[in-house]
Amino acid sequence: MVFGLLSPNWPTVTGRVLEAKIRTGRTNGGSGKKVYCPKVRYQYRANGMPRTGSRVSFGKYGTQWNSTANRDLVNERLDQYQPGEELTVYYCPQLPFVSVLDPGFSWVSVFLAVWGGGMVYGFLS
């Protein structure tokens, strides 16, 4: 969530898409319904060093952080990232290996952080 809040102000560089495809999984440890998320890999240079990233965004639906049963939503996201295409990459100036294509965050990530914290608290108490 912190990276999501800070990322719109990060420096940007031009990168290039290496791979863009749909990753398929299942809920409930593999026994539930089918879900999809994009797998995007891209290269960029930060602080003079070549880097590779795979983060599309911080906690938005249809990203590698949040799978969705809506395959069309994932296809729409992937239409933006064709292999070989140039794109803008945002990277953290203090940790240049942390990068993102779609900066910002969604309230889904806030919910997940609060829910996850509550689960840990409940488990430890």
C-alpha cells in the first residue's frame, strides 16, 4: 500500500515488454473455481543498471496481486502490453528493482492489508 501511494511520484524511464500472457490458477488451493491474472515481464534501466520487472500495479483487480474470474478483464489489461512494445516504467529511487507500470493503489489493497493484519492478529492472540 505504501508503494502504491508513493509510486505516482517516482521517476520514470522507458522500458520494453518482454512477455505478456494470462496465468491461470484455481481458488481454495487448486480445488475451487478458475481464476486468471496477467503475467507481464518488462525490462528497463534504472540508475544505469539493466532491470527486469513484472509488477503491473499495486493491488488492483486483474493484476498478479489479485486474480479474477473475469478472463475478459485480464485480456483487456494485457492488450496494453504487447511484447516488444515500449512503455513507461515507474521505479522506486531508493530501491530501483521495485517497479510498476500502472502507479497508484486501489482500496482493494487497503482492504487486503487490514484483513491480513486482522487474520495474523487473530491467529497470534
